[in-house]
Amino acid sequence: MIIGQGRHRATSPTRSVLRRRDFRLYLLSFTTSQLGDFLYLVALVAYVFDRTGSATWVAAATLSRFVPYTLLSPLAGIVADRFERHRVMAVSDAVQLSAMVALTIAAAVSGPALLVVVLSGASASAATLYQASASALVTALVPEDELASANSLVSTVSEVAFVTGPAAGGLLLLLGDPAVAFGINAATFAVSAVLLLAIRSRSARRGGGDDGDRAGVLVQLREGAAALFGDRLVLVLVTCLVAGSVVYGVELVVLVLVSDELLGTGTGGLGWLLAASGVGGVLGATLSARLARSGRPRAVIGVLVLLTGIPLATLAVLRAPPLAYAVLVVEGIAIVALDVLVETAMQRSVPGDVLGRVSGLVLSLTAVGTAAGTFLAPVLVSLLGLPGTLAIGGLVPVVLAAASLLFVGDLDAAAARGRRALAPRVAVLEGLRLLDGAGQAALERLAATVEEERAPAGTAVLRQGDPADDLLVLVEGALVVHHDDGTGPRRVNEMVAPDYLGEIGLVERVPRTATVTAQTDALLWRIPGALFLDAVGRGPALSPSLATGISTRLARTPLRTG
């Protein structure tokens, strides 16, 4: 059953997303994994400190989780683009399960801190595969107009885990030892892998052994970088995200000093500051889908990026703990909402076959930003003092990032003009129902690539056996279809505008199955096949109209003759 437009609007986006079986499995997997990770990180730090009593070893344990994301995320993105993404994530869970079981045993027998740090690094290395695939997988599980709601749900889960995971980890440490937390985290990876393997949707393109798949690692990395740096809007948004990660890196160092020296709550007050940011993150996740639908996206993004840094700068003059918690709630809202908007923009703008690589590069860039903030903070504290560090570290990155939005100053107006110009073409594509549920943006992307062609009567517009390259839309005129099954050509169909042709070869990845000739003078639109397949691949399934059309036409022109 196809839900009509009125019915679709009456259903809340969140409810619509949660009705999708495969997305529910993905969300459960992500929830399980996140809760286990945050619980485990508390136990990791506690174990290393108990064994060594050294802040240096604690820093090494933290870096063991951090460095792999910087170095390996781009390579993980290549894997995410070459293989079925939910299976890549399941393999990642299996490797992390093995590392966590070994870590549990090491902790149970009071093993050396070095071994624990090495196993933590191995687990984090495998986790890059999960993270690089996760964002790209969402585009195969929900249609484009539900991406913002889906990303909001994922962010909500992440922020709730950020608040509850460490609390649960602390409780476990009071009741037992770190080995228990490691063991529970191992179990979460097993559950997550089982959930992922139950997903039916496919994110990898059929014919995965194409030349593009065999391209060298450097070539594939260049393709991902070109997709990221070649899209001005995505590049600016990622710049804003990296600026927020720099601020976060500064916070990792200075918040404990803020609690101890400025607020008078001691080092134990750090937990309250982090919890306040986490609560803000939950609120930000619930608001982000609404913000993504704003009619003034540039202004919204500008405010959000500023609010990722201004609260930290404000701590330089605040001395009342409740006020400090309040401004960090605001910061948490901004960080998560900005993250959702950037992720949704990437999913909509970046071609699906390089989305994993772009996601991996963004993970690496944000990790570098966090590292830069972490390394700069002690230097700034020694040079400027704590209040000066809070002001500079909070304001400079985000002000520079907000200024970069000037480079897309005409974007909103240009997009509106473009939508008006494309409206007639979009209306034709909507009427053909090629991409039911794919969303307005997907149709506009296809409409923008249209090349008009005139075919006089008697002209062959497709020939049986030729490679399938483009999709054709019949806008005016009539066509006749002939199929040769080895005994000679026979007429199998007639087509009258508006209609489409060439989809079978593209979707099934086979040569043209029939010869199509203009019966009258005809006007055709040519759409690049790769872009059409990318738009089809972004939905959870073929549209009912497209699937039915392919089935009907294959009955007349089978893939095999004889």
C-alpha cells in the first residue's frame, strides 16, 4: 500500500521512522553499543589508574581510544563503501567482542596496564569500521525526507548513553571491579552483531566487483576527499563541526580546572559539568529535526556553531555552579543539533557510493580537531591563565567557523531560485513515481542533470544489447519497443508520454533488453544512470511503481533469450 501525501504529512516523522523494521534493528544495535562503550570507558580509566597511579598512563589509555579514529577512519570509510555496511558493522562488533573478552580476562587476573591499553587500542581500531559505516547505512534504511528524524533519534540515544553509561560504570565500580564492566561491554557487542545481521536492506550496489571497487586505496581516498572538498556547503558545515571538536578538546583539559579553581566544587564537580552537557545533548537531539526543517538554515547553523563555544568562554566569568551547569546545557544542545544538521546535509548531498569515505574523513578531521584542542589547552593555560584560555579556546574556533558561512551567503536564495526553475521537471518525475518516498531533494538532483534530446520519428533511442548507461524519460511523443529472442525482432510494447525507459538495464546491471524506436517525433530527457541508481539506493527499497514496472517489462523482454 502506498501512503498518500496527506496521510504522510499527518504522521509524525519520528513515528514514521520507527515503523521501519531495519532502522529499528539499527537503532537497537547502536543503543546497545553506545551504552556498553560509555560504561567501559569509566572502567578503563579506573583500572589503569588503580594499576599505575599515573596520570600519564591514564592519558595513554585515553589516547588508545582516540588515535585510531585519527589514523584509521579514512581507511574504514573505504571498507564501508566497498562492502555491505551492516555486515561491516557486524564484523567490527565481532572484533571488538574478541578484544573485550581478552580485556575482561586481563582485568580479572590483574594484568599489566600496557596489555589493557593495547587491547583498548585494538577495540577502538575495529570501532572505526562501525562508525564509518553507521552514518552511511542510515541512507539505505530510511527515505531522504526522514533522514533528519532518523539522525535525531540516533543522537538522542548517543546523548542518553553519554549521561547514563558513565553513571552505570561508576555504580559497577562501587559494587565490583572493572572486569565486570568489560564483560558487560563484551556482551553488548554480541547483541549488536546479531541485530545488525538481521537487517535485510542492502546498502552496497549490486555488481560489487566493478573497476571502482578494485581501484587502489589512494585513488579511493582521493575520490572521498574530492567529494568532501568539492562540495562547498558540506565543506563549510564540516568546518563548523571541526571547530566544535577543537572546543571539546580544550574542555577535556580545562573543565576539571574550572570545577576546582573557579567554581569551588573540587575535581568531583567535573562529573556534574559533563552531565549538564549531556542533558543538553539529549535536548539538542530532540530539537534538531525541527531545526533541520527551518526556512533559514544558514542563520540556524551560524547560531549553533557560536553556541558550541560561547558557553565555554562564559565560564571565565561565572562563579556560581548552577549558572555554569546552565550554560553547558546550552552548549550540549548546540553541539548535538549542529552534528545532526551536518550529518543530514552530508547524507543528502554526497553520492552514496562515496558516503562511507566522506564519513571516515569527517571522523578523522574531528578527531584531529579534538587533539588540537587538547594539546593547545595546556599551552594556553600556561601563557594566558585559565580565564584567558576559556575565552580564547571558546571563542576563536567558533567565530572563525561562523565566518566561513559567509562563503555560502547566497546559498539559500540560490537554492530557492533553483527549486523554482526545476519545478516543472520535478513535477514530471513525481508523476512517474520512479522514486516514491525519496524526497524532494533527490528529485531535484535528478531534474538538475536532465539533458533534453529530440528524436525524429524512426530514430532508435535504445538498442538491444548496448550497455545500460542512462535513464530516459519520454516527455512528448510515442515510442515502439521490439525484442529479439533469437528468432527475429517482434513488437512487445508501445509507450506514450509521459513514461520512462532504460531502467531495467541500470537496476539489473545488464545490457539493454530491447530496441526502442521513436514512433512519432519525440522529446526525451536523459538522466545519468549512476545518479539515478544513487537516488534509488538511498531509499529502503525500490518504489512500488518502479518495481512493478520492471517486473511487467521483464515479462515481455526477458534478460535471457531462448
